[in-house]
Amino acid sequence: MYGDAASVRRLSNDLERLEIDARDLDSSPPNVVHREPVERIKVSDTPYDASMWLGVDDEGLGGLHYERG
């Protein structure tokens, strides 16, 4: 249907590489590294006091051009 199109050749090459990688993993699985559990710190989801943000600019949002109330 698509013949010898470049995209078909790339897909064929990708599949061949995946098959090679799968065979490599079968013959030599990676070593599993056991790590100590990471300490989890609970962060409260209650809103911060709005007065903390008076007069600050919201970087990443293009900045505010008005006073917060």
C-alpha cells in the first residue's frame, strides 16, 4: 500500500531495533537497585493567608498589572 516510503522504512527500522532491545533485555535483565524508602512530608492543602501575597508579581503568568484585594 505505501511501498518504499521513507516513513515505512523508518517504522520498519524502529520495529527491528525494538526487537533487538527486547532480546537484549531477555538475555540480560537489568539489575534491580533496592533503595531506602523516601521520607514523605505531608503538605497541608489549606489556603495560605492572602496577605502573604500582597504586592508580589506572579511570575509565569505574565505578571499582574493590578492590586490584589
